[in-house]
Amino acid sequence: MHASPQDDGIMLADLLAAFSLATDLGLGQPMEHVLRSWRIAARLSEHVELDEDERASLYYIAVLAWVGCVADTPEVARWFGDDIAFRGDSYQVELAGLPGLAFMLRHAGAGSSGLHRLRLASTLVATGGKGIERGLLSHCLTTSSMADRLGMGDQVSGPLLQFFTRWDGSGMPSGVRHDEIAASVRLFHLADVVEVVNRTDGPDAAVAVARARRGSHFDPAVVDAFCAAAAEVLDDADDPDWHDLIAADPALQRRLSGPELDAALEAVADFTDLRSTWRAGHSRGVADLAGRAAELAGLPAVDVVAVRRAGLLHDVGLHGVPATILDKPGPLTATESERMRMQAYYTERVLARPPALARLGAIAALAHERLDGSGYHRGLSGAALSAPARILAVACAYRAMTEPRAHRPALPAQRAADALRADVRAGRLAPFALDAVLAAAGGTRPRRSVGPAGLTPREVEVLVLIARGASTRQVARDLGISTKTAGTHIERIYAKTGASTRSTATLFALQNGLLVTLEQVEA
């Protein structure tokens, strides 16, 4: 699949910065926590001995360090209920020794019955938290594997395996201590914690927590350097935008070609799906189905690429939804449903920048919108929904119905198709999008083998041009065809759509989402 020139050239650092915003949600922290932590670590690195290679890898270690939390999410939820609340609270205590055990016992089975909480607490004490250790190991291995998939090499993937180490050797892997821990990891250990404490309680509290953990969790030399320069390291009064910081760092200028971008987005999709044991492969499945459907529907090549990539990203907002909601075996409460609906908002926010990524995010965030305005998170309707968005909505719904969930088994393909046809009749989904998705899912051609009203791909291109004011001659020039051929296309468009003027043809294009394409979405 050919990439759009508008999307090629996205920097890996920008993509991972966006993904780190989703990671922040899963940590129970405000967006940009990880990026602020990187900034603190980078400033602190100027006060400690750090070789050039480690300095160059510090950013990638920071933005990837917490990515693996998706791998241990089911384990954390099993022990502590709301995984996001647990992680958010964990910044307030040192997770080792008696304080760590006390913290875990207080959170064991949160939200469940007293008897269940007692059983979990007893098991934690009896096993010494071995199940938690397995989860931490899974976290590190998963994070390191993502670095490998992104082609970062041992300078990044190696240190990421040490994320849960501690200076005194009591972390994971057990016994790794002192200078055996990569300097970049030691810097981020401190920065990750003091960013939260500084934001919530101020710089004095940040210095106090650094000193309290000196020699246990944190490298004494790093703590001493931080305490001596805390005012400078924590000062954010004149901080530039993080995009500007990335653009100014020569070590962060790796741009992704079309195939590299696709591979990176697939990695993001895979890690997103790990948040729920029921959703493995969902994002890839939606992306593949939506891309093939868009091609069958006759959408321009740029939109075929866009809808596939948006499919890979459409669930990235689920990082902000607790696993206890994602995997709940019964009906959601009103509050839980509202939190679930927030995922579309989170998706849009996470992917809001840079502009090339925002164009994909603008489509991805529409996966749950409906033509009658009954969807979420914006409640958009009609002409506000582009053709790619209409296809993505159907593809997402079809895949979700035909996959098992905690509260129901997978629906047979025919039952899913019938349910979606009912949505079409009710005005919630676009007929052409359903035809294309079912054709892509079943390997057959749709009844209308191309776009709305049977428009061919070329006719869609011509309609978009005339709706934007192009004359017959301009259409011919832009598409490299004769004026006579352009005129024939326009006549056929009018006949198929029932239009009699440019205005009515334009209205048809608007109503079917043909004028809101990837190129037009503003950052």
C-alpha cells in the first residue's frame, strides 16, 4: 500500500511522544508527564557523567519506559482492581520493603468484596508478591521488544530491561545494582518520580523524596546532583513546546518512510490491544478491513492509506480506560459507560500533533460516531463525517461484533451483518460503507462495487473537483484527461447522483463525506 506524501516523514520521536501521552493516561497522570520527566532527566544529565550514546538514547528510554505497563495490566487489575488508579497512587510511596507491601495490601482487591480483598491480601503476604514480580518482568520484556521492533538497538532495548531495578539491588531483575544499571535508567528513575511530586507538592517536596530514596531506589550521585541543581532542573517557566525540543535535538531527527511508519503504527496498535486480553489483534483487524473496504468503495488512494492507518490508531485512547471496565463480564454502569466513551476523546487528544499525525487522528477519533448524531465523543452527524470515517465506523463495529468480549461470545458473521444493516436502515451507518466492509470481510464485491451511488474512483475524483469549483477544463487539466472525457464523467455523475447542478452535486458530496478527505483536515 502506497503511503501519502503528507504522512511520510513523520519523525519517530514525534510519534512516540504522542504515544507517551496515552501512556500518561494509563499511569493516572496528566498528559505530558513522561515528556516532562524526560526534560528533567535531560537537564539533570548535564550535571552528571553521561556518555554521548547514553545521552542520545535518553529520550527513547523515557518515552518507552512505561509502555510495557499494558503487558502487566491484566495482572495489576486482577490484584488491585482499577489499574490506572493503582499506578497513579503508586507515585506516592516507595514500592519496596514494608512501605511497598503496606501499599499493596491497602489496594488489594480494590472495588471488590471484603472477603475477596482479604483473600488477595493473604495471598500477597504468603507468596511474597511473586505474581507481581512476574508482571514486572513481562513489562520490561514487552517494552524492550517494542524498542527492537522500532529498530532502536541495544542502546535502548537493553536499558529498558532494567526499568524496575533499584540502586540497592532489590528490584527486578533481582541483584542488578549500582553501576550495573544504565546511567540513563538511573536518571529516569529519579525524574519520573520527582516530576509528579514537584507538580503536586512543589520543589521542596521533590527534593525531600529524592533524599528519602537516596541509596535505595535512586543512585546517590544522581540525587546529590539533583538536590544541588533542583531549582534549575525543575524550572518550567520558560519551557518551549516539546515539539520544539524534539526539533532542536539532532539525535531525534529520524524520519519514518511510508513502510517504516506503517510498521511503527502497527507496533502502537499491538501494544494498545494488550490492555485487554479480549482485544488482541482488534486494531490490526479493523485497519485491514477498513483499508480493503475503502479500496473497494473507490476512495482515492490517499484516503485508502489514511483509513488503514487510522484503524491502527483508533483505540489508542483505551489507555485511559481501566481494565476493570474493558474486561467487565457484565453490563457497564452509567459512570463506566461514560468513561468508556471518553476513549474517543483521548484518541483525538493523543494524536493532536504533529499535523501529519493529527490528520490520521481526526479520522481515528470518529470510529464511534454515527450519521444520526447518536455516536461519540462529539455526536457528529451527516456531512461532518468523511467517507473514510464512515468506513472506519462500520469496520470497527463489524470487527468488534465478530470478536469475543468478556460479556458475550463472538457473533456469527451473518448476525453481525444483520445488526449493521439495521443500523443502516435506522440512519446510523452509511449504506455504501456497509456494502464495502461486508464485501471486504467476505471476499466478494459489494452490490455497489465502488463509491456512493455507484460512482467509480475517477468519478469520485471529478465530483470532488467540481464541488470545489473546478470547471470542466480545469478537471481535464488536473486529471490529465481530455475536456470531452471530463464532460462525460460529469454527465454520469449527475445521472448517478440525481444532481442537476453543481450545487446539488456538491450537496451530495457533502452528505456522503466525500469532501472531508485527509488533505483537508487541519491540525
